[in-house]
Amino acid sequence: MGKIGIIANPASGKDIRRLVAHGSVFDNNEKVNIVKRMLSVFEEIGIDEVLFMPDYFQICLKALNALGRVSFKARVIDMDVSFTQDDSTKAASIFEREKVDCLITLGGDGTNRVVAKGLSPNSEVPLLPISTGTNNVFPYMMEGTIAALAAAALAKGVVSKDEGCYRVKRVELFKDGELKDIALIDLVSLDCSFIGSRAIWHPEEIREVFSTVAKPDSIGVSSIGGLLMPTDELDDRGVYVRLGRSGKRLFAPIVPGIIREIYVEDFREIPLDEKFPISLDRGVIALDGEREIDFFDGKWEIQVTRRGPLLVDVRKVLRLSSERGFLKI
Amino acid sequence: MGEEKLWLDMYISMVRIRKFEEKVVELFAQGKIPGFVHSYIGEEAVAVGACSALEPTDYITSTHRGHGHLIAKGGDLKYMMAELYGKKTGYCKGKGGSMHIADVDLGILGANGIVGAGLPIATGAALSSYLQRNGRVALCFFSDGASNRGTFHESLNMASIWKLPVVFLCENNMYGISMPQRKGMAVEDIADRAAAYGIPGVVVDGNDVIAVYEAVKEAVTRARAGGGPTLIEAKTARWRGHFEGDPQIYRTPEEIEDWKKKCPIMRFQEKLIKMGILDEAKIREIESMIAREVEEAVRFAEESPYPEPEEALEDVYA
Amino acid sequence: MREITYAEAIREALREEMKRDERVYIIGEDVGRFGGCFGVTKGLWEEFGDDRVKDTPISETAIIGSSVGAAATGMRPVAEIMFCDFMGVAMDEITNQAAKMRYMFGGKVKLPMVIRTPVGGGLCAAAQHSQSLEAWFTHLPGLKVVMPSTPYDAKGLLKASIRDDNPVIFLEHKMLYGVKGTVPEEEYVIPLGVADVKREGRDVTIIATSLMVYKSLEAAKLLEKEGISVEVVDPRTLYPLDEEKIINSVKKTHRAIVVHEAVERNGFGGEIVAIIMEKAFEYLDAPVKRVCGKNTPIPFSPPLERFVIPQVEDIVNAVKSLL
């Protein structure tokens, strides 16, 4: 028994952060290797079916072909491919329809954000994100083999979703009252003009940060809130921080390798389900660390909700499954 | 505001490349331009984004598809067009043609008819800057196809061990004539190859002039500060064939149409309109200004004399 | 006058030019602390440092290609390619870049660069480390090609090559590195394009290059005992070529032999023969002969190598056959 979906984003982890922030080089062949390791686990444990998102590099197919004969059913899901991040969104909704027991993603915060967009707000698909880079908060920095074990334990019913998963928060972005986009970790308004190369590495452009979690041990802008009002996944609140040219002085790890002095003009709790305005009237909005939207007009608001995906707690799943004799011969 | 002027100049430069290239295509079809022509249409954001991040004294090496690079680095349309016509007044006195235009005074170390040949030359220009301590950076335009050549390996290796001030900018337009990149290499991103040389390698949207500009600016700053080379891969597409007359049996018309929807000039134009930097009147003004420049270049080329045959014997040696 | 070796003479030229002009730098494999595979650059790294004596990875393409870029932007590189046989690795950079960049750009760039490289057999180094490939380079308009035989010539010609604003291929014979000759202490430069009559004679003109100059002089000495007077002309530079001195000698002796170590077929000797035919045909009393390397790769085994490379007795026999 058990059905697992895999979304391996071939475009993650190659942006300008490699240049400005010593970002790691995580090439697609390495993603192929991770998928190989995961598929080997599924073969060994005995999963029924593994579904893949199609991608131009054919990460999953390359992994599958390298393994040769496998006893599980393997299938690339049928979808139109645009070779953009929309593919991950589309694939996520197909996996939800296919009722996979676990959806594994290989990518960064950006990949998981677009995957979450494809899932319905109360989706019951357990999401198990594996980081393929250095600049991530949401996905786990974890060996694929271990992640695959947790996915298998869920898929085989050794641990139930209720026991092994919890629902995460998200930031919802509204324009004139209409939902436009979401972020899983943080939404940042920037006083700049262009989306350009997408990453954020000039702290002087950051105006406001709205984050679902704020941890001093995170990388990126959400860490600023972590220094002021530490907030984790289970806390029922978000954190708002406004930066400026004066105020409380802090050092924060904006991107890997870059600790910058910043001035915090204001910070406060964001209660769940309450709308907050974005104070800039034109600028750029970054979602989970990437500049995504440039805006010139309209009323922009955010709200933090607990409508994010169901996240697999890998440690808990593996602890419970080991207590229950999973993997014992 | 300084930045607005920069953006406007970038826009104008892209339009200048497009209009020049459209005219070249037309003149080539009319038989007025001899030889080969490789059109840069569709890739304007790469040349302009990159050259806008350079100082006038910085160097570039260009490619067979080089008109855009030369214009973005400040090349004069008149002398370029005259060279394409094979006239005495051209940049190379009619000895080079489309694939060999150079202007060392503008830091243009030449287009190049040999794919991948610019890489070691740019490395040498960077070595020269380093030895002369003159702070200049060399930027090397090359293609996805060129990244399979040995010059790529030797140059990136040499530049990285000596931390030379050079930026390797790969214009990945996905085809080496008919060879799709996916068949020609086992990695999807040429930028990943940087890891083999211990240097940063980044991918940018080559149809977004600002994305190219930001990345090159960072790489140039790093190079000038002694941080060494960077490999930047700008993903883009040429709208026309490898050469004028290429039947393009290796790709579908739909593929080209899809890329036209991502036109780098239209994208930037829409953005500048939203920002209030451009409006319809201003766009018309720019277009007619460029049209005049191009017409003037054509007139200059057509009215210029051919070189005397005996001039073929000059300039072999200094 | 003092005597120094060919290698020392080259080193002196490098040192003097590097002192005279800070734009001059050396680039090549193992040219630094190691001093070059034939020891030519020994001591220069200690004297001029890392920046001006650049040790490279094994990258002939980038050595020559970067020299083109550096020369075009104000430097005067002196590249060393460890063996002439390795020039093929960088042949695009030589053929399509260095040789024709100035021309293609309508004369708007200067490429003051020198590529030094050892040629020739004699060390049992076999087919990939023994060739004399000067004809590859003389075939390319835009290059100058220098092939000195004596320490005096090597020094003076290298200084001229470094000061020249064109790419110069400077071919050193590896069997000559240890050969001594008189070299004055004071500064001198030998202009490119001036041949040197190494021995005057009446009966036959031998036009010989590089190591073959010595073998020809030895042959001349033997022939002298038999009453045959041989004139030996060393062109020293193959391009520019001092045609006048060659022609004048042939006009005097009425007989000519071209001697070079490179294979005979399509060798530079054919070019010299053609020039003599065009410009001094009516002065000839006999067909012009060539004594050149056999049309084979250079073999390894000593007797084989000796056989394919022209020897003194081959030259003696050739002279006698003309009389």
C-alpha cells in the first residue's frame, strides 16, 4: 500500500544568491541522486505507487531509469508543462486530486510556496519538503533517505496524518480585498522598482516584513523578527517588523553569509486572521525571499492564517514508527 | 533622478539594437549586405543589461552574433553599417565585416567568428588589467555552444586561479545552430559548471534587462574588488535563425512565437510606462530618433566608397 | 669577448627587456621557480616575481589566447610553449586570433606578443616532442617567424621580437640551448629580416636554418679540404625573409642548397627554392637542391632518429652532387 508524489523543481537554487551570498551550488544531477536514494527506499519498503511531476530535466525519470527494474508502479503525471514555476502549482493540485499519502518536494522556500498555492487551503495532503539549497526556512535540511522513510511510514499507515503532521501558517496577500498570492514564511515589501533577479540582498530596500515564523536560528529576513519576538510554527500569531533609517539597531542574517546592520522602527504581533495594510503605495513585494510582484496602485493587505499545508513532522513520524516496530525484521 | 536616466538609456539602447538589426535583416534580404549575418533580435536585454553595468573603459569580447554587444557598448551605427556593407569607412575599413567588428577605444576587443574564442582573450584582457592595476573589468559574451569548448574550461580555470577581473556571461539561446543545448550537454544549467572552478555561477532571466543588469553589476563589483571571475548564464532566445537564411528545421514556429511573447523590449517598456518614465509620446519620440539614426547609418554606408582593392594588402603587420 | 650559451643569451634578452619595459611579462608552463623545462627562464621568477613570470596550468590555449587579449590591451607578453609540438593545442589562437586580429580590425589593434618554443629532434623525444613546424607559421600572414642559430643571434633577435608590435613566433632549437657563442656585454638588437652570412664561399650557397647552420658549417669545413668553397647563409628570420642576401649569394656561387630539419614535403625550403627560381634562375648552373628531414614523423630509436634528420654527410653529398 501507499502512494507517494514527488515534485523536484529543476530551477531551484541557481539564482543570484550564488553570487551575492555564496549560495550553494545544487545542480540537477544532485537532485537526481536524492530521488534515486528515495526511490531505493520505496523499493525496499514496498510502496505501491510513486507519481512524478514532469520537468524539463527529467529528474525523476533519470533517477528511475538509473535504478532499473522496480516493483512499484511509477508514473509521470499527465499535465501540460510550461517550464515555469506554475508547473509545481499545477502538479500539487493534481497530486491532491490523486490523494497521494505524502507529497515530497525538492526545492527551496520558493518551490514550496508555489506547491502550497496548488493545494486547497485545507488540503489533507501531507507535505514533506526537502531543501536543495542554503537559503531556506521552510523545507528540511535532510538526507533524502530519511525523508523517504518518513514518507513511507505515513503512506503505509504506520503513523497517521493526525499523529505525524501539523498544519502550518501562511501569509495571504490581498489586493483590493481579493486574494492575490501567499507566502509560507514571509512577505516583504521593498522600496525598489524592479523584480529583476528576484533575490533580496539590499537590506536598505526592505520596508516591512510580515512573517508566519520568526526564529533567531533561521536564515533570511524572517530572522529579524526572531530577534525581537521569537515565534515558531505552533504559535498562533505572525510577526510584523518595519525597518527604516532609525530605531532599534540589529544585526540580521538577511541571506547566507550576509549579516547586515538594520534599523527596526516598529515591530508587533500579527494576530491570526486579521488584515494588516502594506504601508508602501508603490514598490515590490517579495514572497518567501523572492521579489514576485511590482505594484503601483491599489489597496494591499496581508493576513496570517493557519491555512497552510499539512506539514510532515519527520522526527515525530520516525520516532512513532520506530516505537511501532517499523523496519524491525 | 540618476536611475531613471539609466533605465531610459537602457530602453533606448535596446530599441536601437532592435531597429538596427531589423534594418540589417532587410538589407541582407535585398542583397545589399554581403556575407553572413547573425541577428541579435530577441536577446537585446542581455547586451544592454550587461554593458550598462560596465564603465566605458571596461572591455568586452563579443561573438559572431555581436551587433547588439557593440551597440550596447557604444558602437556607432554609421561605422557598423558601413562595415557590414564592406565600405572603407567601416569600423574595420571593410576588412572584417559583421563577425569582426571591433573598437578598442570603446573597449570592444572584437566580435569573433570562432565560437568560444573570446573566452581566453577576455581572460587575457583581465590579466592585463590586473598587471596594470588599472581597475578595468573584462566581460566576455559567449554562447551555450561555446561552453562546450576547451577554451571555456581553460579560461575559467585560469581566471579563477588568478582571481582575474573577468565576468563570463553566457547567452544561452538554447541552440548551437541546430544542436539543442539539451542534447549537447548533460547539465541543464551552464551556470552549474562554475562549481568546477570554485566560482559563483548564477542563472538569470536573459529577457529581463534589470535581472541581467543586477547580476552583472554584482559580478563586476566583485571582479573589480579582486574577488575574481563569475559565470552568469542568461537564458534567452534568438528570434531569427542562426544566420539569415537558416530554414530552422530544428525548432517549431510556436517555440519562436512563445519567445516573442516574452519580448525583452516590450516587457521593459510596459514596466517603464507603469513607472511613469515612459508614455506613448515619449516612445514615439525615441522610435523616430532611432529610426533617424538607422537611416543615417544606411545613408552613410551607401554613400561611402569601397576600399581600393590594393588596400587588401595593408594592415597585415603593424 | 665572453662566451655564453644559447639558453643564457635568451634569458639575458628576457631579463633586459623585462627591466626595460614593465609591460613585458613571461607566461607559460613551469616557467616560474622551475625555470622552464629547458631551464631558459631560470632565476627570472626570483628576480621579477609571480606577476611577471606567470606559471600556468597546462592550458596552451589559454596561454596564447590570454596573451592575445593582454597584448591587445597594452601588455607585451612573452609566452612559452614547452614544445613546438604543443602549438597545435593553441592553433586557433595563433591562426585565427593572433595572426589576423589586426587585419580583421582594419589595423586598429597592435598585438605585441612573442611565442617562444623549442623545436627539433636529437633528444630521442620521439614524434610528439621533436618536430620543426616553422612552415605552419610562415604560412600565416600576420605572424613573424624567427629561428636563430647562435647565442648572439638568439639574444639580439629576441629583443627585437619583444619590441616588435606584431605576434612573433620565436623558434629555439633544443639541441642548441647548451651551445656557447660570443655575446657582447653591451646592449644590441638585431633587426628582424636581416640574414647573416655565417661563412663566405665561392662555389655553393647553403641556406640553412637553426641547428642545420652548424651542420652546414661542419660540412663546409670538410669540403674545404677537398677544395670546395661553400657559403653558408642563415636567414635567421623566415618572415620577414631577407631575400636579397640569399639571392645575392646565389648570384655569386651559381649553386644553392636549402637545408632544414623540418620534413621536406611542403617545408619552408620549398619557398626559398621558389624565390631563387623566380629571382635568380638565369644565374643557376645546377638545379637547387633540398636537404631536409625525411617525410616521416620523428622516430624514437637513436639510429632511426639520426636517419630521418639531415646529417653532415648528407649535406656534403648534396654539395658534391651539384658540382
